[in-house]
Amino acid sequence: MTSFDSGSVWQRSKSSFDDEILIKKLLLSHDPDGRRLDSEMLLCAVENIMFYATTSEVSAKPTDANLKSHISNIELIGSQEPLVHTIYKIAHEMLCKCPGKGDLHTRTMALFDLLGNYGWAAKVVLVLAGFATSYGEFCLIMQLRPQIPLAVSLADFKQLPSNISMLKPQVKALRLLVKTMVDLTKCIIEFEGLPAVLVGPNIENIAATKSEIYVTTYWIIRSTLACSSQITNLKAMKPEYSNIIIAAWELLSLDYRLSSIYSHLRQLVDAFRQQTEAKLHQKLLNLFKESHIDNQEVLQMLFALKDDLPLKDCPTQVKLGVSELKSKVVLLLVSKPDLLPLEQLFFLVHQTYDHPHEKVEGSYEMIWVPISCSETWTDAEEKWFNFLSNSTPCYSVRQPWSLNSAVINFMKQEWSYGDEAIMVVLDSEGMITNLNALDMVFIWGSEAYPFSLSRENELWEREQWTMQLITNEIHPILTQWVEEGRNICIYGSENLDWIREFSAETKEIKDAGVQLEMIYVGMNNPNEHVKDLLTTINTEIHSTLLSFTKVQLFWLRLESMRRSKFRLGHTASTDHILAEVLALLYNNDDNGWAVFGNGSSADIVRVQGGEIIKCLNLFRQWGENVAQLEFIGALRTVLEPPLLGGPCNHTQVIPYSEALIEGSIVCQKCKRLMKKFTIYE
């Protein structure tokens, strides 16, 4: 037989009926006029006050980051009144008990009338901020009282209790209630931030969740008034333990009620968030499969779900909407908050902004999308973001910690974003044309525009293994030498004895009248030892054109070439450039290596350390060939002697360059001199 508690059912029905009446009254006072407030940032500021108010440890840290919660960084959009003035008015309303406003319910409804033009989250956070000012002031005076005479005088003037230890039960209850109110407020902020409108109205329980939000807002504000009244009543309060216990019990009763509300509301918001995130993920999948007239809908869905101005121009700090990107190719640089190692970041800026091609300038924009390594942003991550977003010349997401979690998960799942930075390319119509163009930018810079996968293939098809490709844009003087067609030797080793011996041999060749520029680049993944070797070489042997940072960039570009080739499906057995890149990246010869070449010529000679020393020792025997074959050709004939027999009968088509007019060409197959003919297209 089933028992039936009619009293319990009646209580629940009465409570539900009371809530319905309350909601109707609350909605009558609710008249939003477009005023907007970053409730999350203001709540962070409130939390910091509450944290420091309840601890006396100087070294203690609040749970939330400080950098984004400075009150000066928080704007009250759509209001003629500054935010601090609004908070002051609310604090004044809370502290002053005007006639007819003595009971908590009446005073609570008066605050709802005062805050009628704000959203539900803003109402709660503004009231909490008003309470934080008075509560923080009280705690500050009480904490400083033992050390500072001014605090003693202020406490006496305000008639605050002298024995703070007796208030511990009341303070503990207050702390518990404040924490519950903050947790509930976070639920409301989270609910308001979910993109219900954009992902569709057919979401279950949305009406029930909204009703719960209204009631929750009421009880948070009412509880805040109760806390404020207790702070006010501490003035001249008789230090009787019974009074303190009664006050603590009142706060604990409110905390019990709010904790019950939180348990239910948390479930509703979690369910609502899961539904919206699932729909948003599907919406994004569909968007990137559909054709569009521009990129606005895609960018709106990625960045502007909560904010009409989600971006900023890093150099000027001007807030921007996604409309600024209309008709442009957009490069989404997705990374950790520390972005890239500084040398890579500087090179990226150089490749995309310092020397843009005139024909593409203004046709594309790069947006930095920093993503935290964890679910919540840390102090260190925010410091990195604030520093870098004030230093780089690109656009950035203005408040990356506010990015929708569904958008972040989409980037991780569909774009394969992990710990390594990626650069996703959207064309002017919002379609993805490349899931990672970062290597393209490192190799070719703005010449890679529009940074699509097809453009990457096109660039590789026209490339040859030349000194120009190897050294492009690393150093302006090196670029000039390549353009002038000078003989260049790039060499690497971590063996100082070999470096000295090799440099001595090349010096004899240069003394014989052969023009040869020497560039030391260490080995792959250059370390502190390479940095020390650069100093030694510069002091003892020859001037080192490349700094340690430039050496790192040399290897970065080679690594970018390797990744780009592999991503496009090339293999070392069929791709000459990839084979040469791998030979340099994974060269483990203790005696080092050297690469000789000039300009845009594909006649490149790579040789291992021991072999090149033997070859250069014999320069007196083969040096006479330099006049006819030029230095690179003469060197090749020694390293790769021509096959016996008649003249070369192979054909090789080489792009025209002025250096070829007077120079000679050695066949790659038989190592003999080739006859030159000019073909006109």
C-alpha cells in the first residue's frame, strides 16, 4: 500500500503557487533597454573582494584571476551613468532603510525596480558589487585594526565591535552564504551566455529554466540584503553570544535554501548547455559544408555569440565586430595563450605584416584565437595574453576566456587542434581552404596568399632546391647575396675542431680569388652549445651573419618544408626537395656538413664534413676549372666525376635567370657540361 503525504504535496503546491505570483511581480519590474554589462568580469572583481575580506594571509591568492577583473576594464554599455556610480546607488539603497521599506521582501522588490533596465545576471552581480563595497570596507578596517591607528579610529567612529573573535560563527555563516550566492550567480551568467537563439528555439525545459532563473535572482538579492543588514547591525551591537548565534542561524537558513535552489538550477543549466552545445556543434558542421555569399555567418557563429564586438585590433586596442572581416581571407591562428616561441612569433609577423606584397595588402587579416590549456584560464595565461595581444600587429579575440566551449571543442575535434599552433584559413565566403597554413607562411610569407591548399601545391610545383628557397627572408643581407648570385656556403657542425679546419680550407680558396660567403647554422634544434660556437666563430674565424635567433629560424623553415611536404603526401623517394630537407634535418655526422650554391640556380652541392675537407685540400688540382665551370660546377666535378664517353645528351629545362647567361650548367645525371639553348614561350 502506497503512503500519501497530503501535507507535503500541499506545501509543494503552495510553494509553486507562491513562485508563480512572485515571477509575475518580477517580470512587471523587468524592462530591459539594451544596457549591457560584462557580468562575468564584474563577478570576478566581487569574488576578489570577498576572498581578501575573509583571509588575513598577505600571500594568499584568490581563486579567480585578477587581470581581467579590474573595475576600470569593465564597461556599462548603453547607460549614461558610469558603472561605479550605479554600484554606489545600489549600495546606498541597500544600506538605507527608508520608511515603508523595512521588511526584506519590500526592500528586495525596490531593488528590482531600481534595476529594471538590466538583464537578470546583471541585476544580481550589481547587487553583489554593492554589498561587496560595504562588506569589504568593514573587513578591511577590522583586519587593519591591530596594526594601524587610523583603522582603530575609523572602527571607533563607526562603532564597530572591538572583539572580532566572538563574531566567528556569524562570519563563517556569511562566508558560506556568499559562496553559494556566487555559485548561483555563475549559473545565471552561464545560462544567459548560452546561444539559445542562434541554435534554434526547440530546446526542452527552457521555460522551466527561465522561471528558475527569475526565482533564483530574487533569493540572491534578498539574501544579499540580509547580509548587508547584518553588517549594518554590527554597529554598536552588544557582544552577546546569543545574538551572534541567532544572526548566524538566519544566514545558514538562507544558505540552505539557496543550496537547494543551486542543486536544481545546476542540473537545469547543465542539461540546457549540453543541448545547445550539441546543436551548435552540428550547426558549425553544416555551416562549413554550405556555400555562403560572405564570411559573416561563419564568423558570427564562431566568435559573436555573446558579444557584438568580439575582436580587437591589437596595436590600437580598438574593439571590432566581425563585419570588419567581410570580403577578406581570414587566417585563424589558434594557439595556447603564450602563442609561439618569441623567435617564431617575430618571424611570423615579419612574413605576414612587415613586407606584404602590394597586390594582397589589405586582402587578408590574421586573428589570434588563444585557447587555455585547461578548462579555466590561469593568471599566467592571462598575463601572456595581455602582453602578446598588446604587442602583435594582428587582430585578436578580445576576451578569449568567454569563447563558447562548443566552439573550442569544435576546433579541437574538427580542426585537430592540440598543443601545437595551427592556422586555419577561411576564404572570403567563409569556407575552409586550408586546415593549417602556418608552414606556408613560414616558407613563403604573404606570397602564399590566399593561403589555400591548392596554392600550397602550386607553390611547390614551381619550386626547385635552390639557395633562394633555403634562405628566403631569413636575413636581408643574405637575401641580397642570393639575388646577386653570389656563391654561398651554408655549413653546420657542433665540432669546433672541424669548424676551424673547414674554415681554414675555405679561406685558402677565397684567398685564391674565389668569391664565397660563409654562413654557419649549427645543427637542427640548436642549443646553448651552438650559441657559444657562434660567439667563438665570430671572434676567431669569420663574421657570423646569422644570430642565434636567425639560426633557429633557418631550422624552423626547413622543418616547415618537411611538414608541408608530408601533409601533401610527398615522399623522399620521389621528391628531391624533401630528400634534401630530410638530409639536413637528420644529419648526425659529428664532423658536420656543407651546402654550396648560388642565387636561384638549382645546382646545389651538399657534402658531408669529412669528404669536403678532402676535396678542399685538393683545390690546387681542380681550382683551374673554376674559370670555365664556375666554383659550384668545378666543385661538383670533383665530388661527382663525369661519366666517361661522349658529350651530354640529356635535356633539362631551367627557369631563366641572368646568372645563366655567362655561367655553365653541369648535368645532374652524367656530370658533364651541358649546351645551353633559349626557349621562348
